[in-house]
Amino acid sequence: MTGTPVPAAPPGAATAYRWRWLALAAILGAEVMDLLDATVVGVAAPSIRADLGGDGATIQWIAAGYTLAFAVGLITGGRLGDLYGRRRMFLVGLAGFVAASALCGFAASPEMLITSRVLQGLFGALLIPQGFGIMKSMFPPAELPKAFGAYGPVMGLAAVAGPVVAGVLIAWNPADAGWRTVFLLNVPLGLAAFALAAAILPESRAAGSPRPDPMGFVLVSLGLTLLIFPLVEGRELGWPGWTFAMMVAAVPVLALFAVHQVRRSRAGRAPLVEPGLFRIRAYTGGLVLGLVLFGSLTGLVFALGLHLQLSLGFTPLEAGLTQAPWALGIAIGATVAGAWLAQKLGRACIQLGAAIAVAGILGTAAALVAAGPAVSGWALAPALLVTGVGIGLAMTPFFDITLAGVELDMVGSASGVLNADQQLGATAGTAVLGTVFFGLLEAGQVTASVTVVLGLTAVLMLVVVGLARLLPPKPRPDLVHAG
């Protein structure tokens, strides 16, 4: 793609690739850029609306267009890497994401911005799943826990840091670009990540020459659209009957997809999703846990950010900076877990982190109740810091335990499903907790609108403590290098 030789693929996961840590930095850099764009619109939306116009539904679709396209494309995007090369699909996805970001930054109308956001989501769905497979081809078993351990904190930091970045950029307003800087920042960052990735990422793909699965693509795309579209639209529209009808219709479509995948696998043709994945206890347990973990985190970030601006009158910059202790806490928790705690405790590190997060969430609720409308960012900082530490501890071992037993030939499919699972959880969490928040806010219960959401999030994090028992105590070393 760049005219330079493609770095040779490592002969197997048991062999260390020379530039593996630098390659990991390139992968994580692209991940951060992609994931930030999923969370920045909440802060940037008022400025976008003031500039481009549009009603509430239009603004909602600036965020929802990305979410829907990203979630629907993840499973197919992951499998394309297995079929045609993970490095190749990573670079295609990154290049497309940068181009779509530029289109967002220069959008002249809401319609152009929404279309560009859909393109961002589709290219992001091609980009994100490739990282896991490339990592398993580069790192020996002894180093995989640390490599995988970087993923959870990065995703948590991106979820929390998005509003901070958006608030700072809009307040800074370089070149009088306003909200456009949120998207245009991706261009230089993405080009730098592309140059690094093109130079050092090794190529890897599934063994043999599996053929694409167009019927599987159609079925899974239709099924996920039927499921996720009403979750995105339902809260804004007041949950009309057709939203529930769509979610019910998703069940037989996804069931038909599952039957098609089993038949294709038995016939010796590569399916989009390997049925064998769901016989791996760590993987299936991780899918269930991920739904709840990412749903509660994303819903909480969404509700708290709105409360700070809509109820307390914080500016975008103030709202973003108020959530900075969260990001600092995640960094601290991830550092401690990544250094030694995650490998020592395994799933118990997830349980410990979730329990600490519960304490921080309840502390945040107590601070909001005690200070009322006069609450300041400083009053919330200690509890948000504790919450972040817990989240960092919980997320760090999540990917290692979930993906350790997945063979390299299936890792693209596995990572696509895992990312789609997280996106589904995040969408559902935002829909459910957002509905609770707006319902209470519109009823005039300003403080209760956020404290009830905090309480529900604390309950969900306690559920995470219990669900962690579905995971093995620690990754099985004999499966880490499978494939």
C-alpha cells in the first residue's frame, strides 16, 4: 500500500516479533482515535446544532449513525481480516476512517455530517477487530497478558476522555474551527498512525484460503440492524410499538444466521462466526460480562455528562474537566493491574475492580445529593477518581481472559463478535439509563435523574462481580498460544 515491503509475518504466536511493542502502540493509537469519536458528539452537539442547524433527531443521528454502522459492521470487519489479511484490512480501515473524519470536519450540512459519520463507523468496524489478531501473531505467550491488558484501559480511557477532549478543543477553538476540530484532529493523528502501522505491522491471516460468506453478511447485518436501530432511536421517540417489534424480529433473523453458520462450518466453508467459539468457556463468559460492564460504564458517562451541562449549567469545557479524575483513575488502576495484579488475581481482579467502582459510584451520588445544584467538579473528583481506579482494575484482565483460549485462525471472528457485543452493551446501556435519566429530568426530579442512574449503575457493577465467576480463575497457559 505504501510501496515498502510488508514486514514478514511471525511464524506463530510462540515467536516474538521484533517490533511488537512499537506495533502495539500503533494499534492502540488507532483504537484511541476511533473510540474517542464515539463519545465526543455528546459535548460537541450543541455547537454543531448552532452552526449547521437541524432538530433534535438530526443531532441524535450524528452520534447514532456512527454507532449503528460501527456495531453492524464489526463481525464482518473482523472476518475480512482473517480472509484477506489483518494488516491489509487495518490499513484500509484506518485510511478510510481518516478520510471520513476529514469529511466530517468540512461538513456543510447536517445530512453531510451524518453520512460522513456512517462512513466513519463502517471503516472503524473494519479497523478495530484486526488489532487482536495482529497481537496474537506478534507476542509470545508470556507477554500476551500484558499486551491484552492494555486494551481494557484504553477503551475505558477513550470512553471517559472523549468529553474532555471535545470540551478542550471547542473551548480552544483553533483557527476558529469550533466543533470541527473534534473531527479534523483525526487527520494528522491518523496519518501518523498509518505511516507507523504501514512500516512495522506484520501480516497475518487465517490458514488456508477460506471463501467469503455473503449470506452470513446479509443475515447478521439485518439482525443487528433490527436489534440496534430501535435501541438507538427508542429513547428519543418515546419507545413506540415498532421499536419493540423490530427487536423481536431480530431474534429469528439472528437465529437463522446461527443455523447458517453451523451448516457452513460443517460443510468445511469458513463462516463469519466460528460456532466453536461458543464452546470456549472464557469466551462465552466474557461476552456476557462485557454486555453488562460496557453497558453500565457507557450509560453512566452519558448520563453524568448530560447532567453536568443540562442540569448544573456547566460549559462543555467544565463538564469535560470534571470527568478528568475518572480518566486519571482508570490510568492508575490499569497500571497497577497491568504491572502485577491482573496476572496474580485473574478474574478476581475484575471482581475487585467492580467492587471498588461501586464504592466510587455511590460516593459520587452522595456528593451530588449533599451539594445539590451548587456541586463543583472538585467535590466530585475524589469519588470519580475511585470509580476510575475500579474500572481500570476491572477492564485490564478482561480481554486477556476472554480471548486467551481463541485460536489464531478464529481470532478475527472472535474479536469482531466481542467488539459487537461491547457495542451492543454500550448502546443498550445508553438507551436504558438515558431513558431513566430523561424520564426523571422531565418530571422535574433534577437530582434524582442522575442519582437513580448512579444507583442502577452500582447494581450493574455488582452483577459484574457475580458474572465474573463465569470466567476461568486465570487464562489457561496451554491455550494462550493455540493456533
